[in-house]
Amino acid sequence: MGNHNPNTLLSTNVDVPVRLRRAINLNDLVLVKRIVKNNPDRLKNPDLDDNGNTSLHLAAKLGFLDIAQFLVDVGHEDDAISRNVSWDTPLHLAVETSIPVAVFLATRFPQCIPWKNKQGADVIMLSARTAPPPTTNTSTTGPTSPPPHQLFSNQQHQAPAFPQLLLSTLLHLSPIPTKILLTAADNDGNTALHYASAYGQLKAIRALLAAGANPGARNKYSWTPVAYSSTVQAEVYFKGLVGGTSQSEGGGDGGFVGGGLRREGESAGLSRSGGGSGLRIVRNGEGMGSGMETRDGDARRRAGSAE
């Protein structure tokens, strides 16, 4: 009575959409092929209980390359590129979970590279904040884009830090010029370099700067990427790559003063904090629409004493 055959989970008594999703979760390519062959109308199979993710979204999120290739080959994206409720394409999910799947999808559908989700994030931004692991992700609940208030939590994604290959591949494959991609911003004005800095992805910072990203790009709150450095060491590294404090105060868009925060001026649209310090001291959550925060503690103390 206690012995259960796992295959009974995929009994023909179970609805086709559920069977197909289970087969993908099990990474059972043979079973996926059989279900799709017998039920071609269920190929996309969007799941409203999973943010509207289609079969290809699920395979991309789980990092299952063989299944992703099969789904594409049988026409999953022939009518239109799949987008879930958050406007993520399968590529948006793949760049945070699997380099092989991300490269495959970017190669087949390069037009998706500059596309943005509801947060205004494209795949360059998402890959900059997370270095995907080199091996297949077997989790059935792989990472997806967090809600806006969690976007910049100053918590690094726990994954090996080697995004150069993926970033360079995405930039190379994109039909949009690299300069435009690197200046693209999300709904809060954050560029890919803001993402890399906020999540402490040092190699992504290096790769983006090498590709021509502007270290002085300001978001809608007039903060540059270095202001979101996750640690003092990350700030020092960042500033070392771009010349750091050797940049003059009036030298263009760098805006690096004292602890990496921009000197206040009317053109920046920043209000003067008390005490006449000349720098706006940002407290947790103040003026940060998507949860993005400058570093607590030392960075703000250094900024306050810069004068």
C-alpha cells in the first residue's frame, strides 16, 4: 500500500496542462515530446498560477536546455514571443539561471535582448545583477525578478561571479547598438551598471565598464552606480576602475565626491540635508522608488564628513 509508482503522477487521468508541466519539471524530454505530439494545441500551456509562465518559460527558469531546444524547434515561439504576466520573455528568466539556455535563446531570438519587463528591466540589467551558475539548475522554483521594493536590497545573488561571457554574448547578439543598451534604464532610471553595483557583482562592473558603460549615469533620484556599492571594498574597486577620486568635481558625469556620493547642486534636483554638508544623506527607503538604497553606515558617514 505504501509503494507508489512515480509514473502514476503522470497518469492520463491528469489534465494535459498539468502533465506537461510535471514532465518539464522532471526534465523528462521523452515524456514532453510524447505529450506535445499528442496535444499540439497545448504547446505553450501558460500557467496562471505561475505568473503566466509558458512551457518555454518553465524550461528556461529551470535551466533545461534540451527541453527548451525542443519546444523552440516545434514552434513554441513561431506565432509570437512568449511573455508572462510580468512581461518577462523566457530569456529574462534564463539569464538568471542558466548560461547555456540564455545563450541559446538569445541566439534564436536576439530581438528579445533589449525588450523590457514591467519593471523596465532588460536582460542586460538582469544578467548584470546575477551571475548564472555553469551547471543546470534543477530547482523547480528558480529565481525570478523580485517585486520592485526588493529590487535593490543590497543582497548579492548567491551564484558564481563570472558574468563576462554572458554579458559579452548578449551585447554581441543584440540588434541594438551596445551604446544604446548600456544607457538603457529601468522605470527608476537604473542602468545595468546600477544593477551590478547594487548587487556587488564586481566582475559584471568590470565587464560593463570595459564595454563602455557610463559610470556617471544617474537614475531618477540623481544617484550614480557607485553610490549603491554593496561594501566599502566594492566601492574602492569600482572607483579604481574608473579613476575614483582622481576625477575632478566638475569633470563631467562622474560625480564621485568623498565617499562616492554626488555633490549636491540645483541641477541634480536634490534637496539639501541639514547641517550645510552639501551632500544629501539618504536614509533607508528615502527617495528610492524601487527599494534601491545607498550603502548604510560608513558610506553615509564619509559622505557627511566630505566637506
